Amino acid sequence: MQGYQHMLISVIVTTYNRPDALAAVVRALLDQTDPNFEVIIADDGSGQPTRDALAAFRNAPRTSGMKRLVHAWQPDDGFRASAARNLGVHASKGEYLVFLDGDCVPRPDFIARHRLLAEQGFMVSGSRVLMSEPFTKDVLAANAPIHKQGLAYWLRQRLAGNTNKVVPLLYFPNTGMRHYRAVKWNRIKSCNLAIWRKDYEAVDGFDESFVGWGHEDADVVLRLARLGIRRKGGAFSTEVFHLWHRENTRATESQNRKRVEDRMKTGVTRADTGLSAHPKAEDRVDVICG
């Protein structure tokens, strides 16, 4: 973390029509221990209920170091997570980007742990604890602050079958053992992924020509690796709680996977249609607070 104590971190939260889950994520971000970060909601075309959920935070008390909460929205034109993330990055100001899905609830030290792991020349890939459908419904119905719960609580949930794991909630030191020798593009997910802004801009961000569900995150990871950016493990440090949801349609999965596999045979590092081609669309950005 040396030299990075004061840098602004931008947390880019992708969402689409799930205001209850998003509210749980924002509440957890309001309780972060980190002293200097902003939150950008990268909205892939949600309706009015999401706007209403975010409006409730305009005057919310902040005990964390959140400097801004921003809602960056694009029209609903199918699954366009890449475009939403690029829009979110355009609306952000930080030099370090942490991508988080709008149904992944972070622990209070989530951003502080990402700051600790930040290292030039590396992207940091975190992981997640999957929650069951009944447990997720109970948590959301009660507005339960699960991000504040300790290891004993999560051990009970694991024993009850409400989660898929608990061991990664333990902490592992920030040592060279976190450095991977090779990047396996199919092992990294954008639901919990940190990238230096300069590296993200160097590969021109997520490729917006990937439409429909599947592998747009693998593509950006592959291009970063081609640029020489290595993978650093964020598991056992930055774990998030992934609220249950129905799986998205996989109609485009095989097509997108083939694109990534074809790119593995080339030296391509920049997106076909990326950050530089994306309209900044300031008229679609609403500063909720900050």
C-alpha cells in the first residue's frame, strides 16, 4: 500500500433492474473503513425503481470515506455490461478502478483491502461467497446488514447450507505468493476486479462489441495480460457476498467464448469498440451525493 494511502479509488458498480440488491451493496459501501473513494453506479438501463432506490441515499449519513455517489445510466438495449462499465469509468475520477457487481455485497474493509493489494503492473482478482436463493430472499426482505457480520455468523450459514464456502473469509497476508505466474482468462470475473486506470485506458477498456452475456470480462483480462499486466490474487482478503439471482440467458456464451479464444492467437491489446469510442454522455450522469 506504500504510496497509495491517499489515492482516490473508484468503485464501479454494474447494475440492471435489481434495486433491492443494489441498495444492499450501497449500504455496505457507505460503511467502508477506507478514507478516500467514490462509487459510480454503472447502470445498464434500469427503470425508475432503481432511480428511486438511489435517491434514498441523497441525504444518507456517511461514516465512511465515500466522496461521491454517482449514477451513470444508459438506455436499455439488451445486455451491454461492457458499455455500462465504460460509461461508469468515464464518470469516475480515481486512478485505481475496482469493478463490483450490483448484487455482490462487500465487507467493511473491502476497499481498504483492495488498496492494500494495489501494486503497479498487476490487476487484482477477488472472489465471492455464493448465497442460496432462500437466504438471499430473507436477507433482502429484512434489509439485513450482512456486511457487518463476522466469521462465526458465516460459519453458521455455511453449516445451514446457505452459502457455498466460508474458508476464504479468513485473511491471508499480502505477500509475493499472491502473484500468479500466468493469467488464466477463464478464472477471473469482473464482479470483483481491480485495475489501474492507466492500464484500463491502455487497452481501451471493456470491448463494447461483446453483446449478450459471457466472457467480456475474460476478454479485457486477456488484453491486459498481452500488455504485460500480471494477475494478483485477491481471495482471502477481498471476498464479497454474492446474492442469488436467476442465471442470465446463455444464448451468446459460445459465440463470445470463441471470440476470446480467437483473440488468444493474436497480439491484440485494444478493444475493437472501447472506452475511447464510448460517448461520455454527461447528461446521463446524476451525482446522488458528494
